[in-house]
Amino acid sequence: MPAARVDSSLSRGARSADAAPGPSAPRSIRLTAAWTGAGAALVCAVVAIAAVAVCWLPAAGETGSARSALHAGVLTFLAALHGGITVDGLSADFVPLGMTLLVAAVSWRAGAGLARAADDVEDLTLRSLAEAAAVQAGTFAAVCGVAAGFATLGTSSVSVVPAVLAGLILFGGTGGIAFVRATALGSEIGSRTPDWVGPSLRAAAAGVAVYLAAGAALVIGSLVVHHQQVEALSRQVGGGWSGAPVLLLGALAAPNAVVAAASYLAGPGFALGSGSGVGLSSTVHGTVPAFPLLGAVPSGPATTPVWLLAGATPIAAGLCLARVARADAESWRLRLRNAAAAAAVAVVAGIALAWLGGGAIGSGRLRAFGASPWQFGLALGAGLAVVSGAALGALAGVAWWRSRDDELPGVMRATLTAVTSMVTRDDPGDADEDGKLAG
């Protein structure tokens, strides 16, 4: 072989060797993924054990034990995964969402930390990154399964298989997303995703966020208005350390109340047990458990301020969705498409939120608790679709009229320019672009 060809072959081989990751690189990132996934589960378990010990042991006195607190803390962590738990022989699906959000936050940080570690390893392939994400989520789920086999307290327990599946789904939906967004996997997935997915997700998030914000405002206002009932229920559960667990549960269940309030404003309302319902037009419920947060539940039809909030919420949410959909597309056809897709995404989000925020507590009267997933999801999506569609349609019509400036009287032209300038982010001089009703 000529010398020039040998040198060329050697140089190509050297470049290939430099481009290929060394065998230790994928192994090191997988090891990092394993211990960060396991560490996230252990951190969540330790936090739950500490919270149980602080709230339970002082109130239990001589009847409490460190071993019982340990098992109860691990059960609390596993219950937060929303995979189902058996308490005193009764199945309970209702979980304070604050617990789930805490686990999700720890998982997100673990995924983001693994992404930072991956940045320090040179020449990692997409396959190595995907394997690292799978190892991290799998290790988290495996630790949850081991904990489920360990955490049995009397007749209270968590099944191993549901705990593993719930841990895998929760970590994949939080830590996995954080890892993908911060690595080359995000760009790769984005390049393979249809162009309407990102704008639709952002628009749906804007609309759902408005509903949740309105629900939070309603919960806070109702607590203020019904503070006497809340204080009476707080006195019933006792003071001092005996009331600390109930106070902590009330704080952790606040997100559940926000979801129920959002469903209340959307129209379907929510249930406080079998045969009971709380809605805008009527409220029918019997004796509720002595839980302070339930003191804020209305006992009759909605008042005028609540009706005003219920009317303003879908309008504000739909306008926010329409604005995001409009900003992410150049033609009105694409904007309407993104808005329609966002409304469909909102239906799924509403179903998921209501399912996470509600659930059965035993098999008796409280077997139906919280908002109905399908009713809330459909009401949420319908409200967003109607308002955003009307808003985008009106803006499209106004833009078409603005494109015909020469045919409009001066006063009408100035009025349309002022109105569209207030509700859009475009300058008044952009009429030519807005007027293009491209297909």
C-alpha cells in the first residue's frame, strides 16, 4: 500500500477513535444514574420518616416506637407514588397531592443532576444517554419495590408491583423529562416531533394554569369566609402535637382542594362521598369528616362573587390559550389548529389532575371523593376550545378588515387598530401580515 494511503487510513482511524466514546464513559454515566435514582428514592423515604417521627412519636407517647415510625414513614413515601395503599385492611386511593409533588420535585432534581453529570462526560452517544435515563428511572422504581416489601405495619401495606410501576411512571414523568430537556436527547426528540406538539403543549399549560390559579384563589377566599367552621373542626381534632399530623395533612392536601375548586368553577363540581355533590347551583352533602380543610366547603349555592369568578375563569383561560397559540404560528389556520390541539391536551390534563386529586377512601360512603376525572376533563377542554376558538376567529376577522384599510372609514380604521393592538403583541403597522389568512 502506498505511504500516502497508509497515512490517510491511519488518520481516519484516529478520528474514528476520537469520535467514539471510550468504554468507561457509558459505564460511568450508568453508575451515576443508578446511584442518583436510588438516592432520590432514599431521600424521599427519609423525609417521610422524619415527618412521621416528628408528628407521631410525641403524640403517641409510650405506645409509639421507632420501628413503627420507620415503617409508617416508608408507607407514607410509597403512598405518595399514587400506586395504591391498604390502611387497616381498607384500600385507599386518595393521596394528598402535596406528598406527590414533593417526590416529583426530588425526582426532577435527580434528573437534572444526572444531565449535569452527562455534560462532564465527553462524546456520549444518544444511546448511552437513553440508557442512563432508563437506568435512573429503573433504579428508583426498584428501590420502591424493595421498600414495599419491607414497609408493612399491621394490616397496612403497599403491593410491590403497583409500587414499582407507580415509581417508574412518576420518575419517568419528572426526572426523565428533566434529563431529556437538558441533554442532546431533547433536541433529537424535538426534531422528530410534529411541529404542532410544542405550541399545543405550551398553550394547554397556559389555559390549565389559569384554571388552577382561579381554584387556588377560590380556596383561599373560602377559607377566609368560613374561618369559623375551619377553627371549629381544628379544635375537634385537638391541639398541640395531637393536631400536628392533621395540620400537616391539611397543608399537603391543599393541591387536592385546588383541583376540586377548579372543577367547581368549570361546572362539574366535586363529590364528598357517595350520593353527595358540591356544585355552583346546589350543594348536597351530609356530615363530612372532622378535617379542618373541609370546613371551607360551601353549604349552599354559589354566591355572586363566586359566580363572577366562575364566569371569568374560562374567558381568561381561553384568552391565554389563544394568545400563546397565536404567538407560536404565522397563519390563522395553524393558530386554530394549535388551539384545537391544546384543548384536546387540556382534556387529558384535566382527567389526570382529577384522578390524582381524588380517589376512594375505603369502600364505604367515601368511595367517591374529589372531582370526576372525565367530567372535569371534558368541561375544561370544552371551555378552552369555545373561548379560544371565538377569540382567534374574532382576531382573524379583525385582521382581515384591517387589511382593507383603504375601504374603511377613518374612525373605524383607528378603532380596529387600537383594539387589536391591545389584545395582541404586534405593532399596529403589522396589519399586512396579520391580514394574510394563509391556508
